[in-house]
Amino acid sequence: MFNPNEIPNLSTGSNAESINNPKGDNAMDTNNQDFTDEEQKIIEELNNVRLTSTSNTTPNSPAGEIPAGSYLSSITNAAMSTHQTGGYDIVRMEIEIQAAPYSGYMMNKVYHLKSKKVRDFLKREAKEIGYEVNDRSELSGFCSDVIGTIVFADVLPSDSGNQTVYLKSANTKKAVMPVDPDALWID
């Protein structure tokens, strides 16, 4: 069972530099590409919203990876914490794929909320899946409320082995014409 008080502190330990530093192993490889300063800033911000897998047993897939696609999933856990050295908020979500062939595959989504761009990204994704997050005071309630939410997780693997996930609403909005249920039984 998930306990928000037992979330590993990713800002310490042997992986701290690569996890919390956009220039670490989790960063996009931009060495062989020319980007404007604005594009580079966007890339750095997106490196702060990333997905890492926690499962190494995925059918028909290398360890820890799944193919790009949209997967029916549920948010199984979510918690807010404060970055130990940076002092900014972090929201972590555990997402479990619900449909075959990757049913049971677990993913983590981490939002490092140290810039307006990432905070706005969290607000947009929250709204997409049916929640309003207008300010910091609502983050804790959002983390509690979002657990159990069914979503589509759009997974985009990269060449460097990282995966990015975007959360989308699982609600389908189909126009349904009202019918008389008795009329359906008349031949």
C-alpha cells in the first residue's frame, strides 16, 4: 500500500544528480541539434516533467519500457512533497495500466513545480482529467482526490530510454439519442 510519507527522497543518494539535474541521464539529448534559447528553455522545463517506470516485467517489451501509445490506466497513488534543497513543491503520481497486454505495468509521473511553465502544465493536465488546481493550497487535496481516477496515459518513449507521459481524460463524450426502452422490444 502506498504511503505518501514513505516517498523516497530523490534529491539525495547516488541518483540525485541525474534525477534532479536536467543535464543528468534523464535529460533529453540535445547535443546534436540547434535550438533557440526559447526552445532550449522549453526542453529544460519538460525535463522536469518526466515519467519513469517502476516495473521491469512487461510483456513483449524490453525491461522497463513499453511502446508508444495511449493506455487505459488508473492513478493508484499521488503525493506532494517539497524538494529538499530547492524548496519547491513536487507532485508524484503512480499510474497503473489497466488494459492488456500491459495490464499491471506501473509508471511514475513526477512534476517538479519550480517554474510557472511546469505549474501551468500540471494545471492543464489536472483539468483534462477533471480536476481544478488553481494554487498551491489545492495541491494536497488534488493528490488525495486524484487517486483512483481512470485516465488515458499517452506514453512517448525517447531514444535515450526515458518515457514521457501525458494524462488525458478517459471519459468519452458520445452523443446519445434518447430512446423509449419499450420501443426497442417491438419488432
